[in-house]
Amino acid sequence: MSGQPAPDAELDEALALVNDDHDRRNGRRADAGPTAGDPRSAQDTSGDLSGPGHATVPQPPTAPAPTPTTPAPHSNPDPDAHPQHRDITPWPAARTAAGRAPQPVPSASVPATVPLGQALGLVLAAPLVALTDLPSFDTSAMDGWVVAGPGPWDVRADGILAGHGRPEPLSDGEAVRIATGARIPQEATAVIRSEHGLTDDKGRLHPRRDVTQGQDIRPRGQECRSGDQLLPSGSLVTPAVLGLAAAAGYDELPVVPRPSAEVLILGDELLTEGLPHDGLIRDALGPLLPPWLRSLGADVIAVRRLGDDAEALHQAITSSAADLIVTTGGTASGPVDHVHPILRRIDAELLVDGVAVRPGHPMLLARIRPDQHLVGLPGNPLAAVSGLLTLAEPLLRTLSGRPAPSVYTAVLREDVHGHPHDTRLVPVTLRADHAVPLHYNGPAMLRGIAVADGLAVVPPGGARRGQELEVLDLPWAGPDLHTDTAGECFT
């Protein structure tokens, strides 16, 4: 697949330099993976050497050892070899840049007004202000009798039901049956619950316990008064918010519109059905990306499969009306990696051009127009997920008007290997307050992320058991979902 990230093997710096140099001399894509005769095992692609399916660390080939002044593997000693990776961005800085990229926020400057039924999951573009008192009249909090003055009380023959107009006033010593939510008559002093009252053979009501003034009456304006701010601008519209808005008198809500996104699937080697064959592989990102982008607040308006056609890619990018264009693959420097040449051709501004993270370091973020951005994801599936969470999520969060989530951390239950220089994102499951690293975490693997609760942010050099790490929650999981997953192997 074009633009796939490099195997994140735990090789020493000398081997990494030798392999990078070999790649450049032979015109291979920066992250196409091992070839025949490569000393790196074809299975050893994750950088986690402790799980099944991972080879032991191979010994470096006989080659001159690098001098102390040799640049680190993720730097760019030859700017012309990989011009798109001259300035690798640290992972935290890349996320920050993506969150700040859409400024000013074009969507938020033009709020939309939508019916309540269409507002779920959006963000309020203005404060939610009560349009009426809540409740808007005194109501009964219970089924029972509404009474006036001291008892016992003569019970009137009629009753008061919810939804009826203003009832007749009560006189001292009178009671009348009332339903929950019904309007309280004038001069009433209390409501007696059905189980707390008893009528005698003369139809007089006697209380079974003391009656206090105003008991079980919801007075007008108890929850809010007309004009009170119920929620600030920027609040997420949840089902409870929809109910509150309806109770407060709203039929429509002012919201920040969903940013639109278009997905461009690149690569001639991709199949959309059936088994892999004859060098062709199934496309995993076509099914994965659209629902994931929707979970991040985007309205996915198109998914287009372009193969490795440079002109088709150019046409798709320049004709797109989406706020965010997401491409898959083609972000390295191979013969069919067209993303960088086309971005240069259309004078796009590269905001992030390579990130010091594994998997997924060839990812990029570009500004096409002031109100349009492109996130270039690597072609390997888990590397693409890394790019999605690193660049697309912060950008869409800003476009949607959502606040940054609180940082969630968990304590590692096992050691995790790291990259010598780069941040590493490792799928984990959560057990109480512990994070358990998962196997099958190579750039081309989805088996680990499919059962994960999140991605642990492993600093350069790795992390030890008991160390507390940030965990990136997945849209369908979170710190409250800590169930075991049968059949998964842990490190």
C-alpha cells in the first residue's frame, strides 16, 4: 500500500541508519516494509518484541558503525532524499498544531439552527436560555389530594388532572383529588399523597401524618425562571439537553454545524471484496474511516477510491468542498506517492509534515484554503489510526466547537518497549486503574486495536510496569469500559 509507515522494529541505531540508507539508494518507499533478504523479519513490524508472531531482534549486518555525530534515524541528513520530512514534528506539538489549525473557526462563525431531533451530538453555538419559568405554574408532585387549610377536609366530587386548565379555587377545609403534574388550585396549602391520607364513611379526608405548608407542591419557577441561562455556549447536546431544551420551550437549537469530511482512498493494490490474491489486499480503511470520522463529529459527504492516479487525486482535492479532506497512503516518497507533489502543485501550506510517532510518522496536515484542510494518513491501518487521533481528531474537535477532553491516565501493568526517539501509541485494554498493553500492534495490524479500550502514549525509550501514561480513548470505549476480552494475548 502506498505511503505505508516503516516497521517499528526495536533495532539499534546503526541498523536503522543502514536500512534507511538502503531504502534511499534503492528507491523504496520510506515505510513499505521489509523486502526479501532484509535482515528485519517480516513479522517483526510492531516494535513490541515480547508477543507472539514477533521475531527476536536481529543482529546488525556487517557495516561501518555510525559516528557519534550521525543524525538519529528520524532526522533527515539528506534534505533532498525526503523533502517532506525535513522538520519532523514532536507528537504533542503535532496535536496542538492540528487543534489550532482552523482559526478562526469558519463553522462556528455561522451557527445553524436545527430542529431538536437533529441536534443530538452537536455543540450549542449560543447559551441555552430558559424561554419560560420551569415549571410554568404550580403543579402537584404526587398523586393524592390537594387541600386548603387545616384538616380534616371535605373532599369535592370532581378531580384535577394534568393538562387541564385552571381549576376552581379551594376554600379552607376543602380537598380535591389531584394527579401528578396537574395544576394546583388557588388557596391550596399542600398535597397529601394517596398513601398518606384516609377518607371516612362521611367522605372526609384525614391525614396519616403531619401536613406541612407547601408539601409535594412544585412551585412555579422552582427549576428556573424565564431568562435564566441553563447551559453555556459550547455545551454538547446530549439526550438530557434535548429534554431540558424542550421543557424550556425550544423547538430548535442554535448549534455549530458538523464539519464536512471527504475520504480519498489511494492505492492500486486495494480490493473492496473477497480474499486477497495476486498481490492485492483488502482495503481496511474504507470501512474504518467514515464511521470513525462521524464519531469525531464530522459529516462524511463522500468516500472516493482513486487508486494511484495522480491526476485523479489532483482533481479530487481541488474540486472538494469539504472542510476536511482525508487521504490514505501516498504520503512517503515512492514512485506512486503523489500527495506531497500535488500539495506543492496547488501551493498548499504544510502545517505538519511528518510526526515523531510510531506507528504513523509519515502523516501530514496541510491547509488547502483558509477554511479547508487536508490530513494525509499513512496507508497501513494502525498507522492511519495513529494519524487520525493525532491530527484529524484535534482539528475536527476545533471545527465542531468542542472543548479538549480531560487527560486520562492509567498505570501500566506490564513493561512496554519504546522507540529510541519517537513517541509510540500502543493499543491497551483497561482493567480498573491499569492499562494492559496488547499484542498485534504493528502498523499494518488491526487485531489489537479491535479489542482495545484506548491507545497508551509511550514516551521515547519505552515505559516500565507501574508507570502512569496518558491513554487516548477510542470513540466506542473509555475509562468506564474495563471488561476482559476473551482470546486476546497480553504483553
